[in-house]
Amino acid sequence: MRNDLIHQSSEFDCGPTCMVNAMRYLFDRKEIQPGVLKQIWIMGIDTYCDQGHVGRHGTSRASMKYMTEWLAEYGRGCKFPIASEFVEDGAAVIEPGGKAWKCLESGGCIIMRCYTGRIAHYVLLTKILPNGEIGLFDPYAEDPKFEGEGRRVVEGHPKEMNRAVRWDLLNLEDRSCDYAMGEPEIRELILLSRRDEKKE
């Protein structure tokens, strides 16, 4: 049985929440190893704010990259059927035929660093939808009011998505556009997929 995807517990834990959601999306509950969940939460929310409070600046790029590498190594060493790859900077693009697109086409999912309300944020991409949209799960629980076309709320799919965004908007460098990745030099994608052939 697949679990519903979850919302973050604070203002700062979108990164590890998305990684946990990736496990919930890819694997049945009985398949998820508790050691994986424990390590994700240990590695996340590692930054400090200007006042020196731990975790109050979210999860660093270095931590997300290390989490990706750790998960790949854990998968190989512990026979957990996961493949993970960190894609950054100018290589982080969502477009038909690209590496990220192929990951989604094959049943994988992608953690993407983007902007919402001009604030850096992580979301989980899960599906290629008709009409040029990508289905994603935003772990921040709110009822957004989007300006302009190309972004909408999705209801009734708690195991897969709660938003749909036109794929070309994800690639914009404009940080004021919700779910845009911003400038190439700050982009991050984590491609995750099963290494076995199990499907829904």
C-alpha cells in the first residue's frame, strides 16, 4: 500500500519532507526501510539563520547533494532498489526528451529547488500530464492564489500531486514566478527512481 504524501512540519523542513515523500511515492509502506527515513531527517535542516539558530534557513545544497549520494550508496550496499542522481546548475532543466523528463516518463520522481513567493523551496515532481503540465506535490500546506496562467491546484490525488504547472514555467529564471527554478547557477534537481521493475 502506498502512503499519502505529507506536508512539512515547520517553515523550514521542505527538503527532507520532499525526500521522505519521494520514498512514499516510489515504494509501498512495507518496502520502506526505517534506516532510510532516520538518515533523511538527520541530514536535513542543517543551516543557520542570521541570528545563529540551527535549521532556520532550511536545508543546504550540500546537504541535499550528500543525501542523494548517501541514498545511492545505501541502495547499493543494503540492496534497497533506489537510484538517485544530483543534477545542478545549467544541467538542471525540465524539457521533453531531457534527462529529468525521462526520469518522470519511466515512473521516477524529482526533487526540485524552486521559488514560491520569492523564497527558495523544494517540491516533488511526480507526473507528466497532458497539455504540457507537470504534476507536483508542494509540501507547504496553503491555499495559493496564482497570478497568471500555467499553475493550478490539483485536488483528489494525495499519493501523487497537489499542483500542476506548465513545464516551461519551471525553467524560468524569474524568481517572482511560483515554481520557477531561477538562474542556472542556483538550480538543483534530484532524480529518483526504482532500480527494479515494480510498477503500480
